[in-house]
Amino acid sequence: TTKSTNTHSTKVPLKQLLDFIQTIIMEFLLSLLLFFLFNSRLINAQGPPSPGYYPSSRVQSLGFNQGFRNLWGPQHQSLHQSTLTIWLDKNSGGSGFKSLKNYRSGYFGTYIKLQPGYTAGIITSFYLSNNQDYPGNHDEIDIEFLGTTPDKPYTLQTNVYIRGSGDGNIIGREMKFHLWFDPTKDYHNYAILWDPNEIIFFVDDVPIRRYPKKNDATFPQRPMYVYGSIWDASSWATEEGRIKANYRYQPFVGKYSNNFKLAGCVAYESPSCRRAPSSSPSGGGGLSRQQIEAMLWVHRNYKVYDYCRDPRRDHTHTPEC
């Protein structure tokens, strides 16, 4: 009986010790996980690595009236000293503006501040197009902000059309991103650099997408105007049209700083024209190694859709993929 009692008494503290060790290990692993998550968020909060080159600083700023005019919805567009405001409500189709000149290449940028809250179904945009010259068969280079609900971030959609109308025969080349900042808190610079060999999309001078020319059939070459607009695209803008515009939250507002960047070769200008800044510090096009590192950081952390990686797409229509 005595021996049995002693054996039992030695097993109880051993089990407690094992339980204690297991608890310590679990707490350590949880702390380690929280440490890495916290530091990952800190790294992301700091934004992308520096691109080392800032093409927007090489382009002179223009006021709205120096480079643009109202295209539609003048009663829903106002220009004050520092801000162009355009808006949409249930009594209008929104508002849009258009550049005074059409271009065959160049750097085109603007500073935009988006509306917070419920904006599902609404598109705020800045883009190049020749739709008015070639209806149903136009080219387009898009920066579009897809409206959202208060619990989800805005999506920035970039797109390139070549001789497409958007009527179902379109071959879109969409790449979508979330942003590493809140675009409703302040103005940020969004830009398109289009030259005969490549298209590069920039956010605050960080390249987020490069679309190189592979052949004539997959690259826009006809002159285009520069546009900005706000409009209702409920059929597709938010979660593929599942969430529609709700006019209880009207008006829907887009704000553009009165500080535009237009530097390019206008249509029919001399072929030797070179007015846009280079895409990289080398002056020879493409991107530097530092710019590529910044772009890859954006892709790893914030890219949410790539048409080349969509298994639902027929990639025989997009040979560049």
C-alpha cells in the first residue's frame, strides 16, 4: 500500500510540469506570431520601397482651364482656386471633363481625393480614350476607382483597351489593386505614362504596373484625349455588380486638385517630339532596378486581380500573357 501511494504521488507533479511546459510553449508561439503580424503591418504601413525616381517632379503643373474643359454635367462640376469637384446624384448622370488637345504619347497625371463611406457602384476615373473619334472601335488606357462599402477598401483598376467598345466584344486587360493608404484622407498623385513602347501606371510616383508593347495588335497607337469623370456603373463596378449604387448616400463626389500634369506629343506633331519625362532615371525607358523592386512590393502586397492569371479568361485573345 505504501509503495502504491508513493508511485501515485510522483505522477501528479510530473503531469503538472508537462502541462505547464505546454502552456509556456503555446504562449511563446502565440507571442511570436503576434510579433511577426505586428511587424508585418508596420512594414506595410510604411509604404513601398522608394522608387528612387519621380517623373511627376519633371512635369510642370497646369490649372484645369489651361488643359481641360467640361465635357458633360456642367451643373455638377465646380472649380475653386485649388480644387475641381465633380459629383453625381439621382437627378444626373454625373460629370466629366476632357483635355483641350489629343495626344499620341505623354505623361498624364492628377491628384485625386476620393469620397469616404458608401460609394458602391460609382466610378471615379482619370483615363485616355479616343472613343469620340472611333465609336465602337476605340482605344483606352484607364485609371478607375471602383466604389465600395464602408467596411472594404477602394479598388484601383487599371485597364488597356485596343480597338474595343465595351459592348461585349471588348478584350479588357484589367489589373486591380488595393492601396497602401486611405485614398479618402488626402490627395494622391495618379498618373499614366504612355510612349510608343510601353504604358506605365504610377501612384505617387511608384510604378504599379508596366504594360510593354509586344506587337501592334496589342498596343494602343492612335491619338487619345485625356478625361476625368464620375458616373454610375452599378452593373459591374462593385463585386461584379452584386452591390449597386444607393442614392441615400448622394451626392457622390470626386475631388481633383487644380494641379494637373500634361506633358506629351499632340496628334500629328513631328515624330521627333519628346516632351514627356522618361519612365526611369536612365532616360531609355523601362524601369530601374529600384523601381522594379517597388513595383514588385505593390504586387506582392496589394494586387488583387490580374487578367493574365484569370482561368476564366480566353487567353488566345491576350497573347501578351
